[in-house]
Amino acid sequence: MPTYEYRCAEGHTFEVFQRMSDEPLSACPDCGAEARRVVSGGGGVLFKGEGFYITDYRSEDYKKRAKAEGGDSGGAGASSGSDSDD
């Protein structure tokens, strides 16, 4: 459920957990003055490290099955077949 930030005419600010389908609040819970929803930065997503990929958070079961099926993509697996031709 999203958190919405509100500010009233008297300067009070407050946050409310609401469904997206809920009507916005119209009164400040502190003083009863008219309140308006404020555009806020919200919770940001932090990207740390050298990269972020959707496959970084795959389940361990998925990783095991992919490894068993030869799902590792890279140059290491392709070079092993050339040694047996001699």
C-alpha cells in the first residue's frame, strides 16, 4: 500500500497509508484545516555496485536447474568441444 504525504493550510505535514483507489484526505488530523496531497519523492530504488540485472535475484532452484541444463552463457563452455576433435 502506498504512503501519501499531505500538508494542511496551517503548515502541518503528515503521511497516510492508503490504497490507490481511496479518496484523498481533505482534513488535517491535527487541526482540522483543509489538507492537500503533496507530490513527494517517495521511496527510491538504489542501484549499487557494478550492475543491476533482473537475473541477480533468481531463486536458488532456478539457478540449479539452469546450470543442469547448460544454461550458463559464456565463452568457457564453447571452447571445450574443440579439444576432442584431435
